[in-house]
Amino acid sequence: MYGIEAISANNGWAMSLVGIIIVMSGLAVLSFVISQIHKILNLWENRAQYFKQSPLPSQSTATEEEQGSSTRAHFSADIHETARLYEPLIEQLNDPFQLVDLYRLSRDKGFPHPHLTITKFQQANILVSRGDGLFSWNQQQDN
């Protein structure tokens, strides 16, 4: 058997129809994706605007916010002045304390850049390691 008889006997017409449908469906999907590519590129170019994280709602009262903003205004480049601002936080902690606790308190009070400030305290020997992840406040460094 050859020719059209062989095609008819072995479901050739059904297979060719299914092949045509698959190719046409693929081309339709491809043309749709190409027609929408400008939207995808626009999303990519403005991704900072679309995926900007909204600030978390503040749980503090207005008076605490005012105190935090006044504290931020008093922060200076002098690490010893900053240490004086941190002293009330240190008094709330048991000696020795973990840096996580100091970070949490400074973040809750709205102090700017607590990681950087704590690192500077360590470099200036204001925070001294006592081992096992515990630190203490070096009183001699307070000026």
C-alpha cells in the first residue's frame, strides 16, 4: 500500500490534523507573547516602582516618634556622643548582654543605622566582647 490509501489506513489524516492544530496553537501563543512584550519590558524598566516595599505601620505613639526624630537630629559623627545617646538603652539590658538585644532596642527607639553604630562601638572599644556572644559596655570609654 502506497499513497493516499496508506495515509487513510494508518490514521494519517487525523495525525496531520493534530499536527496542524499544534503548530497553529504554538504560533498563536507566540504571537500573543510578542504582542505583549512591551508591557513586560515596561514592568522590568520600572520594577523599583512596582515592587517598592511599603513601610511597616508604626506601632509607636506620636510622642515616641517626636522623641525619635529629636534623637536622630542629635546623632553626630563623634562615636562618644552617640554612645551617650545609647546609655539609656544599655541601662535597660543586663550586663553582659547580646548584641541582638541592643540592636532590637535601638531599632525600636528609631535610632538610625543600628548595625553600623554597634560596629563602630566595637571598633572604639566601647562595646567589649566577654565571650560566648556576650558583650558589655566599657565605662572608661565614655567621655
